[in-house]
Amino acid sequence: MQRMNPDRYRVPLMAALCLFGVLAFAAIAQAASVPISGGAKGGNYERWAHNLAGLMKGQGFAPTVMTSKGAVENLARVKDGSAAVGWVQGDTLMANGADGVEILGTLGTECAFLVGRTDGKVRDEDDLQDDNGQTIAAVGPRGSGSQTTWAYMGQLEEDYKRSAAQYVGGTRAMGKLMAGQVDAMLFVTAPGNLDHRLIAAVNGNEKLEFLDVDDGDLNDKLPSGQPVYTFESVVVEKGTFSDTEVETICTPVLAVAKVDADDAILDELANILVGNIAAVTR
């Protein structure tokens, strides 16, 4: 009986193993890392980030989702390269500088809601531009969407700086407004979100009212030519025969990336954020 020569099979086996290793390494190398800077846990921004991650993973990338404090932190991460993409409001982008940043798409809109007391010092947006010692509470800490909106409003209309600002949480801000410790409050959320706790609280209190924000100086454009703010009539309360609306400013929520990021990643992000945006924001 002829003996089997083990060397006869050793070389093909080693070659097959090497080929498998090369293919495995190539597959790993192909799965480029895509860090996505989203938002606070349980919020829209975090949900959108996870939706995008699922779509990117299906295209052979290796996405990770990072929670964040909001748009300001998202923009900082994109600029320093620790995130490939992040969600940023249009006014946040302009207030913090758009240099080195590419806009890949628009995910939605957020609007500013100004609230005053029916018997208070601020009954109209113009009252915020007077020298009457008025104070406004921008809901949220420094770096939040409301704080950034108020700061950018002051860049476009210098007279807003005549109002002193406090930066406190939503419940505290409303308590201060009711107690007369501040004369107005400003918060930012998506239009049509009538279940938002602050919108519902204002509608449920006859001593509080929404105020129009329609100063013509709040007019600027993004690098893309898109307006930073649009002036819109936003429903704040549904009625039996007619709805209650407020005139206010709204800003786009943008997906931004670093302009010198990997081309393959940028191309796929653009494909999704332009062609399949509904799957991201669902």
C-alpha cells in the first residue's frame, strides 16, 4: 500500500489558511469606523444616530453612537475628528463657526418659543430690546440649544443684549417666570410637538402666553445659502374651531461632517442623508 505524503497536503492547506487570513484582514479593514455624535439618551438626536448607524452597518461600515450634551458638543467633536458626523442646529453652526465643516443634509426643524406673563414686563419681543432691566431665562445650561439660539439672536440684533440672561432648566425657568424673578423664557423644540411639557404647561396656565419672534434682523444664511432662520406660523394649541399660532423663528437641524474626512465615509453618509433621510428620522 502506498503511503500518504503529508507534505503533499501541507502546502495547499497553508496557502488556503493564508488566503483566508488575507480575506479576513481585508474585511476588517473595509469596515471603516464611523463615530456618530447623537444627543442625550432617549432624545430624537440619539434615535436618529442609531438609525443612521444601522444603515451604515448595512453598507459594510463599523458605526458607533456617542451620546452628547447636544449640538455644541456634536460640532466640537466633528471639528476635532472624534466624530465622523453629528447633528447641529443651523444657528449653532453659525454661532460657533462653520469653517472646515461640510453640511451633508437636513434632518428636520426646531423653533424658538418665547414666553412671557400676561401681566409682565415683556409682552412683546420688542420689550426684550428695551432698557427696562428685563431678564430672560434661556432654558438649559450653557451650550444647550436654547442658550445658543439666544446668543446668536444677540449677534444678529445687538439690542437683545439689553436683556440679562439666566441659563436654567425648564421647570426652574417656568417657576422663575411665574414668581417674577425673570420676565420671559425661551426654549427650543420641534414644531408640532404639542405634548412637549413646556408647551403644555404654558397652554395650561392663563397667566402665561406665547410671544411672537419676528424681528427682521434675524436674517442670515448658512454657507449653503439656506436661511439660518425662517419666520413661520407655528401651532401651539389645537382648538375646536381654530388653532392658536405664534409667529417665530425656526432653524434647520443639519447633519455635518469634517470636510477632510474619508471620502468613502462622506460619500455613503451623503447617499443616506440625501436619498434615505426618512429612514434616519423615523
